Amino acid sequence: MLLYLSDPGKYHLRNMNDKISELIISIKNAGMAGNKTTEVPASKLKKSVLMLLKKEGYITDFEEKGKDVTKAFVITIAYKKDGTPKISDVKRVSKLSRRSYVGYRDLRPVKYGHGLAVLSTPLGVISGSEARAKKVGGEVLFTIW
């Protein structure tokens, strides 16, 4: 457990065992609750994932606030025109207890092309379609649709 300061005088407890799971579930839950933003502790890997999600249109924007140990990302959730969140569900593929690696030939479309696979590769964090195009494999972090 990690105790971090989000607002002056306001402390939150976060389980920091799996940073990626915390990130994607926080975004999904904020969308399902109808919140405009959510806040998660910052890290370099989370920043790479957020940049990809922003590029693919699953989040509107994110910004870094705070300094040193209390850095956090404030993420703006993306919604469809009918008011439902663009993220309907996520699935963590590669977990702490079981890592999942795939070659570019083994990458398949998520939800018949309506979803996104997020991979950690030697080229950085990229989408499944981008990995197929660049002919590079890696660790499948999660799928999102």
C-alpha cells in the first residue's frame, strides 16, 4: 500500500502491486460512474500507456500535477455522443503472476477490430495493429474496447 497526497491535506491509499491494472480500472470505473476526470499516481510506463490511449481516442487528455513523490496524472475521460464512456471494458492479459508474450504473427484483432491490444515492445508501448505493421512482438499488457 502506498499513501500519497492528491490535494492539500487529502491522503489516499493505493495498492501499488500492479500499476497497469490500477490505471485501466480507474479509467473504466470513472467512465462508468460518469465522472469527467480521475486521478492516478504517475509513472513513466503509465505515461506511455496514457499517450497511446489518447492517440487512439479512449481518453480525451491527461496532465501531470504535483512534484517528486506526489506526482499524479489527472485523466479526462472520453465519452461518445450519447453520453456513454468510450471504454466499455478492459482485460488485463499479462499479469504479475503470468506474463504473456506474443510475436507479431500471433496478434489478432480485439473484438472484431473494435478494440485495442496494448503491447510493451522494444520500440515502446504501442498498439497491436502498429506492432503488426512494424513486425515487432512483445508483452501484451491489456486489451480495451
